[in-house]
Amino acid sequence: MNICVTGGIGSGKSRVCKALADLLSASVISADSVCRDLLAVKGRGWQEVRSFLGSDFFSSDGQIDRPRLRQAIFSDPALRKQLDDALHPLVREELLLAARKAKQQRYVLLTEVPLLFEKGWQSDCDWTVLVFAGEETCVRRIMLRDRVSEEDARLALTAQMPLHEKRRLADSLIDNSSSFTETLQQLNRLSEMIRESSFFHDERIP
């Protein structure tokens, strides 16, 4: 079974994904970690972006200056699209391979995909989970995690699909605005629903 966890930047989806994986004894793969691997020096993704990114975005040893690139794509939609068009097909290929392996070996996989609905990849999933939090909560988390200004944090939020559109597309919702104890209560209920589903029983070893 392939359960896809998504959510806007600052929603806390990675922590939620890990907690749900623990409840379901599931494996986890992250689109972000796949992307990092692809962008390793001389990797497939690195080769793609090197062809159009200027030298200012690379250090002398070939490493990508990630903070500089992150800031650039938030303020330059054209560059963001160019980067997405180069990397996302490669990321999706790796995620589909992992999902296929989970099906063949009959275990539950949690796939964390920040832009799941933006890219229209939800058909790759058996179940979609949207993690969300209030805007001000997300802004504070982004500022703290990425050490960016409030303006940059808000730019990052506005670059994504509106929350109300994602809510309409998701199978399940997790409100991660308050304490994580409250979030865990929601995850316990969700894990029970998933365990009772036909998807879960079809994919488990009898």
C-alpha cells in the first residue's frame, strides 16, 4: 500500500509522516531526500540543472548553493518552473520504483511528497493525507527552520497551491496547528481507518 503524505511548507508534514509510519510499521520515502540524492555532484539531477543554472549557484567543488537557489526560486517563478521541469520527472520515477517494490514485497510505504497535488501525482497513491497548519504557525516554523525573514517565509507560502484546493483533493486531513499530542490523536484515528481499509488488507501478507 502506498500512502502519500503532503502539505504546505511549514505544516510539519515530515514529523507527521514519521509518526504515522511508526503507527503502521511502514517504510518511508521522501521526495525531498530523493531530490537531494539526484542533486549530488555528478548525479542525474545535478547534470540536468548544471546545464542551465549559472555558475553563481555552484561552489568550487561543484556543490549547489542550496540557500541561494532556494531564495532565487521563490522570487523567480520562471526559474522555479525550469528547475521543476528538470527534476520532477526524475523524482517521480524513483518514487514509483519504490511504490512498485512495496507492492511486490507486500509492505506499507509512506511517500512524503510536498507538491503532490500541484504536480497531479495523487493517482500514484492508494491513500492521500494532507497535513496543514495555520498561516502564522507555518510562517514561524519556516523562519525558525530555514533562518529566513518573514517576507521570504510568506513568499514561500504564496508559491504553493491554496490550502482550500488541497483539502478538496485529499482523502484524509491532519490539523497540525496545535500541540503534537493533539496531532497524534488524529493520527491514531487515521491509522485505525487505514488498517480497516481493503487496501491495507490486500497488501499485507496473509
